[in-house]
Amino acid sequence: MYYTSRSRIEQRQQCPRKRWLGSEYEQRGLESVRLSLPLATGSAIHRGVEVLLKIDQVGLPLAEVLRGYEGESPVVSEGLEPIDIAVAAALAEFNQAYSTHEVDATVNESTQFIHDEHAALIEGLLRLWAEHPDGLPWLLSQYEVLEVERWDFKTLVEGRICEHCVGGYLDNTLDAYGDKIKCGACIGVGSFGGITLRSRADALLRKRSDGGLYVWSLKTANSWDKRRDDSGRHDVQGISEMVCIEERLSAEWAQQSQLGDVPQPRIDGTQMTYLLKGRRELDENLNVYRIKTALLHPWCIDAGLLGEKAYAHTYWYNCELPHDTGRTLKSGKAVLCEGGKRHNIGTSWSQCNVWQDMSMKEWVALLLSGQVQPELPMPTLIINPEPYFRNSLEVSDWLEQVTAQEQLIQVGLAAVGEAENEDQQRSALNKFFPQYRKSCDHDFGGVCKFVDMCFGPSAVADDPVGSGLYKLRERVDHDVE
């Protein structure tokens, strides 16, 4: 049985060669030895949310939630709140990834600072989502959490044995040289392997107002705009998780319906939540990268003789009504603003690394208390768009397209596997896993991690692991954003 997933499907649609390198190379796929900070951050936040929901909402015991933990064991003591346990689990996963990968840093950057900044981001977003009115409280006001991070499967192609051959060769048939003839019906493999789509939704929700079922998908993003909202309407993750869950629910319904009139369950839509982490940008004055978000780098000013500081989360703001600006003319007359103007808090304020001034737990509590710039709303860091819906025709079309795509992948894998020399293998890769050169450079300045494999020195392609740039992928599932 061959298992595919949303990430594998999207890899093929982005670039067939990326699919081969990332998921099929030596039946495991390759990953860069360099740490992907967005992926590590997203994975850690997902882990924290999973732990929080399983303890706080599903009611699972702590030992069961942390059983089979892949990273470092989180430091957990008795009496901790669920959010504190979730933060510990998230940071343990991030620390594991950080300690086992290389970290890219400019000459002026400290890898310790990069670690501390991202650790603060992970903890800050988790604590903010757990308490902010737009975070977990909003989710629970709208939905009941039924399941969290459960594996589901949908069979795309049933496996079967080829009827025309034995072990991939025609029975009792030899060529002119006395050699067995490969069967063309099954590409010489003797059987047609089944193909199963697997997924693991962040959660399955039931809407409190009408009882409808929804898949919940949590994503971390640099920012929010119309383009990202529109992409959610065509998102593969939402539809792949929906069809896999419906497969299980339909099987359960088939058994229950024998006992009475039970309505067949279906997934009504996908509810997404975006946590905005800010964009990591180059500070040209310091020649270092910083994550641009007030959650980590608010503005501060000395506010007392004992080193007390005042903080602000917003530097530029618009006023609505006439007000005193706090400035005076040489004549002593107060300077008034007529309203509707753009102001800033002043050049005496400077940005700081807030986690160095206080714990992220204290900072998030201070933000939520409304004591930081109480006259201005806190920047938006959590987005809950309207649910995205899929009609039955869209779902059936997608399934047919994906099934055909994954069957062609199997044909390509068989062709590559049967190659008798390097030239034949290269030819098979070119035919079944061509390079989509337009995908080498991403829209936002990123570069595909396999560029060195495709266009770098031949030594890298000949021995990617030996080159020191790549390693065989360890995680079975990598559908995390």
C-alpha cells in the first residue's frame, strides 16, 4: 500500500521533481540540513495547541497526551495549567529541531538570539491564542471540539494482483534469447499497489448553532490579506482532510444505520484560524534579521527613576477627534489637532526585545489587560475567516484528479526503479518527474530547497547526503504550516 498526503500532492503540483526529491528519494525523501524556521515554528505551535486541546477540551490524561512524544520530553511538573504544559511541549519540540539542524545567520547575528526570538514567538502566540477573545474563547463559543489530531485515511485505488503474469513476468513465455518477458499490463511489478490518502486534521468541530461538522485548520502566517483569504477557498488541506474524515464517518454510519434511522454524517466546511507571526525582515541599520511584530518588539521608554519602562504596541496611529497634541508653541500656546490626522508616539520611544524585560507570560497578560496604550486597539494577531465550503462536484472532481495524478506517480516510480543504469534513470526522471523551472523561485523571494540538487555541482546530485546539504527525511508526516 502506498500512502500519499496533502503535502505530497502539492509537491507534485508545484514541481514533479520536487515531489521525487522531497518524498520518493530512496522511499523516504530528502530534507535540507538547514533549519526551516517557519516550519519549525509552525510545528511547535501546532504541538502546543494539540496538547492544550487534548487536555483542556477532550479531557485526555497528561500521560496519554505526551505518550510517544518525538522530541525532547517537556519539563512538566504537577499543578501546571494546561497552557503551561502546552507551552513546555511546544518549546521542547522547537528545541529538538533547533539542536539537530544548522541555522543560517548573518555575520552580525547570534544563533542564540534567533533561538530566543522564535521561542518567545511560539510562547507568545500560544498564550495569546489561549486567552484572547478571538482565540480559543471564540472557537469554543462557536464550536464544540470533538477530536484533535486524529489520523484518517481514504482509499484512492484498491490494490490487486495482476491477472496476466507471475511476479511481473508473463508465465511460460520467453523471448528469442530465452529470457522472461516483462508484463506490460502492470509495468513489470506483478501487482497493482493500492493508493491511500492519509491526513490528520488539527481538530474536528461541531457547530453549536446547528450541529454541523467542520474541519478546523490552524495556520501560522506572516500577514493577512485578500490573497491569503482567497487561497483558503482553494486550499488542498481543507478538502483532503474533509474527504478522509467523511470516509471514516461513513463507515461508522453504515454500521449504526442498521440499528435505526441514523442520518449520514457529512462535513459542512472548513474553519481556518490564522496566527500572524510577522515577517522576518532585514534590519538594514544593524544588518540582522528581526521578526516584525509588536508581540516581540514593542516600543518602550524609560518611565521612572528605578528603571521602570512604559510600553507601546503601536507606533503610527490615526486620530479621529480634535485633541491636544501635548506640544506647545514658543508663545506657550498649546498645539491642537483638528482630528483625522496620522501621528506617531515620538522619536524618544525605541523598540526592545520584550522577552528580555519580562517573561512572555507576563507580557501577554499585560497586553490582554488593556494597560498598554489603552486608547488604541491591540494589533490584530488572530484571524478567524468565515468557513470555507466545498460542493459535492468540486470534491468529486478533486478526488478524480488526485487519483489520476497519484497513479501516474506510481508508473513513474516503477519506471525509475526498473532503470538499469544512470542514463535510463535520468531519462525516467525527466519523463515522469520533470523540473518545473518556474517553481524554483517563489513569489516572495524564497528559493526551492532542492535548487542545489537540480542545478548545483554534480557531486551534490550524485550524493546529496554525502554533500552535507541534505539528509533523509525522518518525519513520516510533514503536513504542517
